[in-house]
Amino acid sequence: METKWNGQACPMCRVGTLHDGIKTITQDYKGHTFTSEIQGAFCNSCDEGFVEFDEAEETAWLDFRDLVDASEAAELARDALSRYERGKKRSVSTVINLFRLIDRHPELLGYLKTG
Ligand SMILES: [Zn+2]
């Protein structure tokens, strides 16, 4: 489907022309890189463009951030849990949070076992 921007002069740089296309973008989140393909009309001169909203792409990005947050939380929880096991610090709420997390993200059990 053609966007309304296809063939228009670029309003950002006023030099280039916008063309429909697909662009691969990478986004960084807490040191993790997410790569996705976005559709839109992009300038052939300045690299700016208008991106079509893509629900699947948006969902993938949110899932990615969720998983990064979850692994980060699992990391913290694993630390807290080992401190708890060694009796240095009682942190019951952390353990409860850990179980909630595993309930939501069963794949995290892999992280815990290997650590
Ligand atoms: Zn431009």
C-alpha cells in the first residue's frame, strides 16, 4: 500500500524526496539491541522519514523490553536469593517477586539454573 508521503518532497531537509520502503532499525534498551523492520516513507537525502504504525512491530518491541526487564529482575532476584540462602539478608518480598516473575516468564528458569 502506498503511503501519502510517497514521492513528496521531504519536509525535514527540503532537499530529498520521500519514497515508500522498508528500513531496518535497531533500538537500544539497557544495553540490549532490538532490531526490527519498519515500513514507511523515507527521505533519499537526510534519512528522516514517516513511519507507518505497525502493531506487530510495536508488540515485538514491548515484548523485548519486557523480557529485558524480566531478565534484569531475575538477575537481581537471584542475587538476593543467594544472599538470603546464605542468611546474610532476609528478603522475603524479593523471593515472592521472583516467583511471580517466573510465573509470568517460565523461560527465566533457564537463567536461574545456569547461574
Ligand atoms: Zn530529507
